[in-house]
Amino acid sequence: MSSKSKISIPGLDSHGRCLARLSSRSGLLTDFRRVLENGGSEIPAEIRRLVMEENLLARATTSARSKLYKELKGRYLLDPAVPLFSAFMDEWKRVTISEEKNLLAFVLLALNDRTVMLTSCEWLFPHLRKAGSDLRVGDLETFFASLGKTSHPEVSKWTESTLKRVAQHYLATVRDCGLAQGAISKRAHRPALYAAPVRLLLHALQSTRFSPAEIVVHESFKILGIAPGEVSSALSELNRQGAISFRQQADVIELTL
């Protein structure tokens, strides 16, 4: 792959900025799924028309519909010309299991939002490894405050109310996507190994020119509850299922989607 074909994916950019995109609302998974399941998955370019003209999501005013469409686009791209969204749509059409679709949407959200990716890898992952671990808004606010003092000074500019809203909406999002359980008090839930979310993540890593050796130990798999040292085993299991083609012998790695 030439340098010109390298794709920029915010969630995988280690130098990317953390945005408070979730301060206004959660991941809007229900709205996103409704659009895709009512025609948007067949003709992605129709998504805007479904939201704005047909008012599929039942917003009272044009300005409310416009704001919702902008927020959906900010989270999930909604552009078939963008390779990541195109790859997502290919996977979406193949999936029949609702839980897998929710997790697939979460991977797209994390790949498109550095805050979601970083929070999931560094804060959520340890909780996913402990069955029923409590997920508390206050703990997540503390995590964000720590980021602001260390690797992401832009977070230090968030107000206290912004910190709280981002934390609340992030936890609502991971619950909706199957990574937590509970309406008010939330507990971490490590998801099953599904092929589509892994394939989308692999597509993103390959698109950003990570080598096979880097991919099989990449930190981003933590968003699925998979530790870097377990990636090879997970890929081997998906290979056994026929979901991907993967073979590793010593330093020789063959990986095909």
C-alpha cells in the first residue's frame, strides 16, 4: 500500500485529540440502527433523506432533525465514500445477530472517536476482565481528569459538567452496545467473540498500514475485551470458524479478510 493510500482513522491516531463529542448525547445506537434497518443499509446515501425528509426518527422540527443527523454523522461517518464506513456497511449486511450488530457499531464509533477508543482501552478494558465489575461515573470522571493532566491536556479544558456528561453518555453507550449491563448502576460485561467487529477492526488496522506482526498484538483489541497477548488466539478461533484466513508460525503471519 502506497503512502498516498494510507487512511487516517481518528481512533487509531496515537497523537489525536480527545473530543467531548459525547457531551451532548450518547452513541445514539438506537437511532443509528433504526435508520440502517429502514433502508439506510441498502442505500447509505439515503440516510440523510430518511432523517431529514421522511423524519424516520420522529423529531418535531427541521432544526432538531438537522442536529440529530449531524450528531449521527459525527459518530458513525454515514458516508459510503469513506472506506471505513463502506467496510462497516459490508459487515453490517452480513450480520444477523443483534448483539453482534451492536458491537460492530461500537467498533465503528471507537474507530471514529479517539476519546471512545482511549477510554475503552485504558479504562473500560480492566473492568471487562473482571466479571460484574462496577462502572461508576465518578471513577470515569477521575480518569478523564487524569488524562487532562498527562497525555491529553485538551481534556483539562472541559468543564466539570462536560466531564460528567461525557462520562454518563459513555457508560450509556457501552451498555447499549453490549459491554455493560444495568439501567442505573452499570456493570461491565465482556462480550462474546464475534467475527464482524473483529473484521472491521482488522480492516482499519490494515488500512492504516500496521504490519501483521503489529496487528496481532495491537492494543485496540482491548475495546472487545481481548488482551494484546490473546489476539492471535482469537484470530485463530475465527480462522477455525471460517470467518477470516489466519495462520501464524513463529514470525511468519498470514492474515486475509
